[in-house]
Amino acid sequence: MTDAPVHGTWEPAPAARWEDAFLSGNGHHGVLVFGDPNDDRVIVTHHTLVRPNGSENARPPELAARLPELQDRLLAGDTTAAEEFTDGRPLQWVQPFHPAFQIRLRGTPGGDHGYRRSVDFTTGEVTAVRENWSSQVFVSRADDVIVQYVTTPGPRLDIALDHRLPGAPHGLGIGEGAVLTGDGALLTLRARYPHSDRAYTGVTLAVVTGGTCSLVPPGLRVEGAATVLLLTRVRRHTGEADVLAEGRALRALLPGTEQPYDTLLARHLPLHRTAYERVALDLDADPDERALPGSELLKRPRSAALLERLFAAGRYHLLSSSGLFPPRLTGLWTGDWDTAWSGAFTTDANLNLQIASAAAAALPEVTEAHAALVHAQVEHWRDNARAIFGTRGVVAPAHTDGESGHLYHFSREYPLHLWTAGADWLLTPLVEHDETQGTRDPRTAALLAEVAQFYEDFLTRTDADGNLVVVPSYSPENRPANASWGTLNAAMDLSAARHALTTAADYHPEHAQRWRALADRLPPHRTNDEGALAEWASPGLRDTYDHRHLSHLYGVWPLHGINPYDTPGLARAAHRALELRGAENDSAHGHLHHALVAARLRDADRVAHALGQVLDGDCFHASLMSAHYPNRHVCNADAAHALPAVLIEALVQSTPGRLVLIPALPRAYPRGRLRGIRTRFGAELDLTWTPDTVTAHIRPTRTVRVELRTSTGTSALDLVAGEDRVLTERTR
């Protein structure tokens, strides 16, 4: 029994499937830990591990010369014209993400007395214990190394690096090596991709205390040891890796102490624990339920303890998968080479949903990882704009493997090369970060200017009323009921263009008048005959409601351009659109996207229903990583990482000029506390609520006046930097 939320999870048995293995990572390396004392496996991953598939040098289609003809045909009413706007290539997937290998430790079989495996979210440690045996694993943020420490490994332990994982391709060129050292061994595994000059190499330094070591190809046998410490790294490269240099680098990490594991962990903790502990959620859950293993808690989908743990796990996994890059579709982890949808960064919905909580949940590490991905690909985004649209500026791809930002993943049914909203969509988290931190990143400012330049060149066609027309236009990944996928004035494109131009104007006053004037010429959103905000603003295009994406409600979330306070009419139309939206294939990301929009529209019951669809649908593995579909089908990080954002949006919303408290809290959680939230007007906030009152402790870092919205009304809130404010409001 525990009287506080649990910042970790546990199971009474080893993982039988890689989806149930406990996870750790530092945003570069990742591990999936099974925790079996007799045959333990630690699957190693790295963000750079993508398999060459022929797309390495793929370029965007050269279509700019044909753009005017396409625009003419679409404006003349040819609803299928965009289907011919292609260079004839088949759909080409980005390079697929894959695991590296597994570190395999085969010991002497023993009983399961006292067995328990657990993951501590505050430290990133995955631990398994049985009687006198224990194994501890973490991935160091300080040293970028996988650390595994085994105590009393038994009379015999065989250690090897094993590439044999599900889906591993035929023709993978494997080279293995093992060299004894004075206190253990250096193990290496090189895997060269078929028909490629690219490879990856893993190096593990084994340091053994007590006992004896001998080589048993392809690995090491340890007999009678007291402890075994393993340090592992993996690198993707061309040519050959210098494994001896890698071994020396690993050796250099070892402190001159008798407790190297503790010293390595101590270097890691200030970076991981400090970030993780900034925010916490307490839903006043049942102490007995808080003590349950995760697999048992998942059988109680209406449990407040489950939601507490999923919130904690979501922040942990989001932090752990963000560093070199933000999270992929699978975060940083997979145990299978056949990763669904190539394990890509899918940017037309999934990536932004996963990182939605970064600013408010005080994880700038996540936003910085996202910025690293974006800014590394700017030159490719420029190529996309020039090749497809003949413009200056940038166009972002809907799929990337992390290496290329070129736009080449498209087809007739998925004309993703027509999607022009991507740059604004991907820059919005960086703008939110700037607002939260009270600074303006010059890289974000420069890229916003390039987005505005794209729209200056692209928005040249007008309708009969003199409004600009976004043509061609595409609403991911939907189509009108009476037209093809590529068409006119998708609501997302209108919202994105307007937001990009006005935001760029805020960052660049010298161009503000010109860019704001261009934004003012965009047509308004349309309300259809059913009272719903139409997915396509052009009259005559009929909505297709049964779809997992909610791209047309982009103005509601993540933007605040449509809200119940400033645009109540549009907010009502958006709410009607939400009511009419189906769930299509019940993808978890679709339900949580629905919940985020519902929270902005102050619909607590709809937030609760959407959460319930995911929790009742058995969408979480014992690892507390999520699945894409119900019944734990297709491992996918969308729901795991987006869930904290849903709960935060239900409790606190902020813009640079507004604070909204308890806008959409589901009735099942009548009391609790949310600590450490960051607002976009420069304050840290703790929130406590009961059935009768809500109390906000606000610690401002900037002097500002904001509009305060609660269930009892609206008031002005004056904040002074460095002066805490405590607000208590009655809720009834």
C-alpha cells in the first residue's frame, strides 16, 4: 500500500515478449530489458539505426513547372486533377528503424523465489531480483553508455552479443569478436547491411569481479564471479569501426572506485532525475491499487491509480526517447526489424501528438531534441519547396527517417507532397517553447521567415471574392466525400498559413505589415449544413467524418485561433465537427487527438470518453508503452506519450495572455494535485482541486497581466516576477 503516486512500475515475472520488456534510454541509446535470471536479454537500440532501402538518395519530385496547370484545373472544378500531379514513382517508404542486437546472459537455471522486476522512472533504472541475484540496467545521459550490473550471477554465466532478432534480413553481414582483458573481455558485433556500404557495430566491455573468464565463441564465459559490469555502445557507420578505440573509450568511463556502477549512476542522475521530477500528478488514488503491478492495474481501466502511473510513465518514456532526436513512432525502442510504418518520424499527426506536453510538462529536453531534427533538415525542406512548388522557403515532409528531410513518401491515396501545413505544424512546439521560456531562438525566427516566404510565393491564386486560395490543398490523411484527396482550401492549410504568417510577423516586425496583410486575405473557415466546421472551406466539398485524423481542427489544437472565448461561433462549429467525427480504425492516437481538442473546447465528458476508448481498448503493454490499435496490436508510442498532454490540458491551459483552470476535468477525478506546470506567460504553477475549490500556486518569472478563466467567471490576473500568488476559487 502506498499513500503517494508511484514513479515506476513492476511485474512479478520476467517479460515473455519484447513489448512487455521494461524500457530505458537517453535519447540516443535505448534498451528493452526482459529481466530473466536464467536467460536474460537486453535488446539494444539507437536512434540512428535505419536500414538502407534504396531511399537514401531519394529526392522530391520535380513538379513546379506543372503546378500552374494543376491549379487551373482544380480551380475550374476538376476534382481529380491532383491525381496526375506526380512523377510516376511508386510509394517509397523511408529507411526503416530497427534494433541492433541483444546482450544475452545465460546463467545456471534456478528457482523464482522472491522474483520481481521493476523500472524506476526517477532514475531510469530497470532492476530484476531473485533471491541473491540481481540485475540493474540504465542508459546514461551523462556518458551515453548502456550500463548493466549483475550481482552473484551464479556458478556460470555465458555472455554474448546476439543479432538474431525477429525480421533480421537475410544477407546481414555479421562479424563477431571477443578478446580477454585483465578483468574480463571486450565483445564486438558488426552488422553490415545487405547491398550497402553502411554498417553498425556494437562494443561491450565486460568487467568481472572474482571468478574466472574464458572465451566461448562468440562470447565470454564467467565462472564463480561476484559481479559483472557491462558497458555497451553501438555506432552506425560506413567502412569499418575502430573497435579497440571504442573499447578504450568505454574503459575510460570507469571510475577508480570499488563501486563503479554507483559512480556511473551518480553522473547520470542530475540530468535524468532533475528533468523527470519537475512535474507530478496526484489523483488521490486508492493506496492499494497504487501498489499493484502494472499488468494488474491495466485490468482496472477506470482506476485513478492507473491514470497516475500512465501519466508518470508517459513523461518517463518521452524524456528517455528524446535526445539526438525526438521520439519515433515506437519512441526509441523496438524488438523487431519489421517495424510498422518504418518506425518513422510521422509528422502529419503522430510526432506532434507525442511531444504535445513538452512545454507545459517542463521537458525542454524534448523540445530541444525536436529542434535538432527540424534544423538539421532545413536544406532539404528548401529543396522540397523549390522542386514541387517553385517557391522560396520551406516545405516539410510528412515522413522522415531522421537522415533525410526530402519529401518522397507519397502516392495517389496519400498525396503527402501536396501538404503545405507541415512546417507550421512542426515549428509550433518551438514557438510554444519560446513563449514558455521567455526567449526567442534565432533559429526558430529564421525558419519562420522562410515559412512566410513560401506562402508569399505560393499564395497567388484568388477566388471570385478576392480571397486567396490554397491550391493544391490536402487534409492529412482524409479526402472529401465527393472529390479526390488533392483539392482546395483544407481547413488545416488555412489555419497553418494564417498562423505561420502572423507568427513570423511577431518575430520579424520589419516584415509584419506585409505578412499580416497576406494572412488577412485568406478565406474564413466554413460551417457546413450540419453546423460543423468544414474540413474543406471551399463550398461544395462534402465532409468525410469517419476518420482517425482531426486535421481540420488544427485551429483549436495545437493552435488557439479557435476557442470558446474569442471565437465562440467557430468554437461551436468545431465542437459540432468533433461530435460528428468517427473513430475509423480505433487508432489510439486518434482518440487522444480527439481528447486534446475536446479539452480546448471545455468538454470534460468527451475527454473522459476518449480516454476511456484507449483504456478500455487494452492499448497498453505491461511495459506501459502503448499500442496503435486495441488489444495491444502494433507497438506504438503515440498514446503513451500523448496521454500526459491530455491530462494537463484538462486541468490547465495557457497562452501568453490567458490562464484557464480546470477547463475539462473528467468527473471521475474529483480531487488531486498537479505540480510544476509551466505556462506560456512565464510562470510555474501548482494546482490543487477538490469538489468545492481549486487552488493555484503561481510562481511568475515575468511581470504580466493575463486573463484568468475559471468555472466561476473571468477576471484580470496581475503577476509580478518573483512574487508568488496563491489563488483559491470555489467551483460551486
